[in-house]
Amino acid sequence: MALNKSPYRGTRDFFPRDMRLRNFIFHKMAEVSEQYAYEPYDGPLLEEVELYLAKSGEELINEQIYSFIDRGERNVAIRPEMTPTLARMVAQVHRETPKPIRMYAIPNLMRYEKPQKGRLREFWQYNADIFGAGMLGEIEILQMCVSLLKSFGANSSQFGVHINDRRFVDFIFNGLIGLDEVSNKKLYKLVDRKNKMPAEKFAAEVRAIITEEDKAKIFEAYTGLTSAADIKNFIDKYFSETGVSDFHHNKTASPVAVSSHVAPLLETLKKISELGLDEYVKFDPSIVRGLDYYTGLVFEIFDKHPDNNRAIAGGGSYANLLQIFNEQALEGVGIGLGEVPLTEFLKAHNLMPDFSKASIDYLVAYLVPEAEAMALNLAQQLRTKWGKKVEVMLGETKPKKVFTYAEKKVVGSVVFVGEEELKANSVKVKDLAERTEETLTLEEFYKKLGME
Amino acid sequence: MALNKSPYRGTRDFFPRDMRLRNFIFHKMAEVSEQYAYEPYDGPLLEEVELYLAKSGEELINEQIYSFIDRGERNVAIRPEMTPTLARMVAQVHRETPKPIRMYAIPNLMRYEKPQKGRLREFWQYNADIFGAGMLGEIEILQMCVSLLKSFGANSSQFGVHINDRRFVDFIFNGLIGLDEVSNKKLYKLVDRKNKMPAEKFAAEVRAIITEEDKAKIFEAYTGLTSAADIKNFIDKYFSETGVSDFHHNKTASPVAVSSHVAPLLETLKKISELGLDEYVKFDPSIVRGLDYYTGLVFEIFDKHPDNNRAIAGGGSYANLLQIFNEQALEGVGIGLGEVPLTEFLKAHNLMPDFSKASIDYLVAYLVPEAEAMALNLAQQLRTKWGKKVEVMLGETKPKKVFTYAEKKVVGSVVFVGEEELKANSVKVKDLAERTEETLTLEEFYKKLGME
């Protein structure tokens, strides 16, 4: 029986046109990261499962991880996310490395997902993190995300960065409303789906979780906030100047709690404004990011295209990633951006260049077998001396065949060596863009290249 | 208990300095490949095991492959080599793709090896293949290998490409000597170790496998060949002009067998000479390449350094890779070059640039908190308008701290914004290489950048 020619389910074969696109995207990611002085890193494809058990979400471990026992009885997994590896690496070096530590990577990851649009089992994810920089690190990561998307030609009508702060979220969800863990999780999930349901349905579902009407109202008010001014009004309305709620006497809503839980978000929004980023970045109370390790800023980048309106990236601040290695706390901020949703985004907005054809500078062809060595040597000169991309049509050929073949690629010039040229040690050069043709001795040809 | 900070056995963490080195190597591989008009591709990390069962060597499957059953009961493996994936991909498209097809990739592969110098469990391997180009494809691949190593600054005193031809090997091993498969394999392995043992030991071991002294002598003569002239003399000496052995009447040594099994190698050696490659490429009878799928040229690239004298790459021609997909035969030639032995090679010959420090164009620092927004905005201009690599020292700081920090990187210029500069909308720019310092208004600074 013949073998299957398809790739394993949920993975892709990257043919040259796909790979040129991937290289284009990865190149931009690396370029923008380096412009922000982030340094490249990578880790192993396999990690021991205990690393993920310590930090990853339950769904990832129970349903999505590719884990197995190796030949040495180790329980290992193909990396489903990069942050645990990064934490492991930073734990090794953070004590002797000057802060902040800025790192980026574009690893391939695998998750056992049901393949669908924008979601595959193998995918690449851009990761950038800054450690030991506090709120300014958060701002820098946001700034870099915006630069990255702008580097593809995207503008603020096409994408938006939605931010929130876990301290503020905790203040509302835990401090004010005081739900148990299970209800709290339900509320996280509900808030995440808010924009996908009618207001009445949302109000009803809120009340199914928060049974006290007073608290449900405050919660609804929270979910309607859209700006720093809104947040300030909200605090003023529901909490007295001393920070104790006018509405009810929740113990955690002390003055300390109010300021320490709300001030960072307000300060972040202020800095965003000072840097002219409010065109791109806005407060969104529905961003909560379920993962346990976030402790400060959380954000998601949304595609604004009506047919593709969803998050293409997300991230946030975390205080305790090194704890699992018995290392002292080192705060960090990270972003993860998958190439699959990014590609969907770029396609939806016509921001993707045409990668269907390969580009070469010269197509060298010889018309008689005796010219073979001359043609091959000429091609070699063009490559090594001038760094040109040169394809040789192997075997003697005819001009018509050469031009037919040249149409399948983006070719700068065709260079012919025929019987005449071989005798005269010359070449016929046809510039396909300029539609010019000239016969030059090799010496003249090289001289011309030297003046380019 | 704290988690282990080390990577999984046989894999590596790539910290920025390691990653810069890896990027440097991968960049050269891509650059040289593109100069030869090879096009990039990649395949999935996982393949179904049956793909490897069909083509890979036994050792790979039985002892080295990372295979497991996925959540959907599929028997899958992390790719231990790239050629089967490439064959699968080419099988999908070869009918409608103009020949030759030129492809390259730099995949990460995993093999369950005992980690040692130059051998790891996870490694990257440069792969380049050309399909449908016959002997000229073989020549091109050899030419490209040489160019690749030369692009790192290596010369012919540091590396050599050793070639042989499986048709010639088969003529000697099977046709002439006519051993059974088991003895044949032993002989392959012995010949592979020839240069690592004294001549007497080799002679004795040959005779342990080839019991007929006549044949053992011819075989020894074969292993002493070093050039095209040698090969011609060898044929003349042991075979009559009609191609039938003078020595004994082996049926397979008919005139047809002699010419079809020896002529391609002689022709290859002639073309190599015409292209001026004999400085780098030489015939070596000990190169046999055990893998079943080779059918024509076989080669290995050797490091000539006395402390590191071993193969850093290998490859050859194959006729039947598409057969397992029920596709018609399409001949190909490929090379595999691992980054681990390549790195050892470059280090042994001092060809490795210094990657210990990150490079940035500007280090921007502000000396008073009020200058923060100006510094961040300035950095942003330098990045987006001029494409510069800019690091901002986050939080106000002091010049002394800035200069201490700057020593840890390769910094072009330090840009200060202090109280004075903030008032005057100017910056103090200190070029660390030129050791110059000037105070410029922002307008003057940008104007200068525009003239660069």
C-alpha cells in the first residue's frame, strides 16, 4: 500500500511559497524585537512534564499536551508554550544578569487541538518578555506590540490592544464581590464572552453567579467601563474617599486596597497617553486572562476586521515565575503572538505581499554543451564575488525554453552563452524588467557589476 | 522540591550568545542556498512512524527514534531526519513542478543518542536537495557545499569533500566480490573505519570477510585508489578491454557493467576538475554511506583539523525516494549538514566570530523623571523612522551607571536627556567608538540621521 502524502493532522507542509511568507513574518518579528534591544533565545523542543505541571493551565496539561515516556523512563512533553522554558532559563542566569532582561523567541509549539481556522496542532509563536523593569516594562511591551503590527503596514483601524490589570480585576472579582473559586472562574469565563451575547443575556448570567443584586449592579457597572475617566468615576461612585465602599462594608475595600489595586492601571493609561499610544491601546474590562500566573497588566490584541474579530495575541505581567525553581521573585511582562492568527489578520486586511514566485537575479543558460563549464563558472563568479542569486539551467537548452521557464519566477536578467559567445568569451544579457539586451565580454560584464 | 533548571538531557538552552551564533550559521546556510536558487521549505515536527519505517535505517527506527502513540491512537515520531518528509512533500507536487526542483531547509531533529561531543539528542540539520537534474545536480550540490564552507572563511587546508559513487561501490562489493548481504554490511563498516586502523589490521579484517585471496587483493587495490587516473589503471589492470575480468570470470563484470558502473564517477571527477573544484573535492574509496536509498554519487565533508578529524556532513544521490508513495521515480541528490559538527569545525579553525555581546545602535538614558516621555518618544523615532536598534534605560539614572552598563554590550552611541536637554529640546550624543560628544537639538539630530 502506498504511504499517505498528507502531513500529520493539524500540522502543515511548508512549500516554498508558504515558507517565504513564514520567513517574511519571522523576519519582521526579529527585526522589531532587535530594534527594542530584545535578545534572541530558544530552548529545547522537549521538556520534562513536571515543568508544565507546575505552571501551565489544567486544560493544557490534561487535554492538549503531547507527552510521552522516553527510552530512559522520563516523562517528557513537546513544548505547548514557551514561558515555562523561559522561566527555567532565566532562573539559571538572573542573578548575574543586569536588569532588565529582554528576550524574544519564535519557537514551534504543539498542542493536541481540534484543528480549525486559526488553530492548528503545530504552530509557531512569537514570545517577547522583559524581566525586572516594573511598569515601564509593561509599557515597553505594549509599545513593541504596536510597532510590530505597524511594521506589517497595519493601522489603528485594523487592530487594537485591549488592556486591563489583574490587581484591578482581583479587587472587583475577589475583594468586592468575594466569590468562591468556582464561581470566580465562571465569572472570568462569562466576562470573556460578554461581547458575544446580548446585554440582557449577560445581565441574567451575571445574576446567576452573583446572587446579591447590589454586587451584581457594581459588577455590571465595572463591565461597562471604557476609559481612565470611567474608572475614576466608578471608584468615586461606589467607594467613599476613604476607600470604604459606600454601598456595603466589604472588608477588603480598605483605602490601601483601592489605591494599590487601581492606581497602577490608571498610571499605565496615563503613560500610554503620553506616548501617543491611545490610538492603539484602550482599557477593556472584559480582558481577564484566565492563566494563574498573571499578577499585573493583562492584554490582548484584537483584529477589528468584521469577519475575523478575535484576539491574535495576548500577554501580561507575572511576579512569581521563578518561584518553582526556589529562586527569588523576579517580575516580568510577556507577550505571545501566534503566526496562525497573525497570518489570518494580515490576509483579512490585504497586508500580505505576494510570495507565489521565487526571485532570482540571474538565470544563466547555455545553448551548446561545450559552453557548460563557462556557464557554470560564470554563475559561480556572480554568486561568490557579487552575492547574486543565480540559477543555471542545467543541460544545454534553447532560448524559447529559457523564456518560458523564466516566467515561473521573478527573474532579473537572463544570461545566454551560445556558440558565438563561447568563442568570444562573452555573454548575451537580457534584462527582463528593462527589456534591454546587450552582448558583453565577460570582462565588461564583471566591470559593470562592480559599478552597481 | 524545586524544579530542575537544566534542559532535558542531550538538548540545549540557547541563551542570546548561543542564539546569535546559531542565527549567524543559519543565515549563511540560507544565503548560500538562495544564491544557488534553492527554495526554502519545512515540514511538520511529527510524522507518522510508517513514513520512517519505509525508508530510514534500522538503527534510527529501533534505537533512536522518539515515537509515541498520540491521543488519537496514531503512532507518530518526532522527525529524526528530513529526507522522508521532503520525499512526501515532493511526491505531492512533482508532476506539475518544472524540473529541476531545488529545496533547502534547516529543521530541528531529535534522536535518542548517548550525548557526547558533536552529538546531541536535539540538533538542527541543513538539508539541500535537487530533483530531476542528473549528474549536473550532483555537481551543483558539491559546488554549493564548497561555497557554504568557504562562506564561513574556511579553505581547502581545513576541509575536504570526499566522494565516491554507489554504482562503482556496488560493482566492486556486489558484482565483483559477490558477498551475501551480511558480509557486505560488515565490509561497508570495515571500509568506513579503514583510516582509523593500521594497514595490517585492515588486511586481516578484509580476509576475515573475503575468504578468496584473489578477491581480497582486488578489494585491497580498490581501497588504495585516490584519483581518476588510479581508477582507470585499476580497471585496466584487473579487467580486460572487453570488460571481462582477466583475473577471474565473474559474470557480472560484463562490458556493460564496467562502463555503466565506472563511467559516471569518472565523468563526475572530470567535471569537478573543469570547475576548479579538485582543490576541495577528491575521490575516496572508503566513502560508501550505509543508507539503503543512495544509488549514485555519495560524499562526506571532512574536517582536516588533527584534533577533530571527522565527517561534518554527508549526502548523495537517490533514484527511488518517491516509490513508497506510488509515484514514478524521480532522481535526486541531497546533503545533510548538522549545526553541531559544523560549530565544532568553525571553532577548531577559529572561524567563529565573537557573539558574546549584543549590539545596539543607541542607548538612551534620562537623568530626571520628567524627561521620561521625551526619551521614550525619541527612542521610538529612532526605531521606526531610521530602523535603529535602541535600548532605553528604564527609570531615571546617572551617567556613571549608564557607562558601566554600556560596557556589557557593543553600543554605538549613548544619548542623554537631562534637565538642560529637556528644556532645550536637545540631546547629548556620545559616540563610544569615535569618542566624540555633541549636544544637538532634536531637529539637528534627526537631520544628521537623515544624511547617514
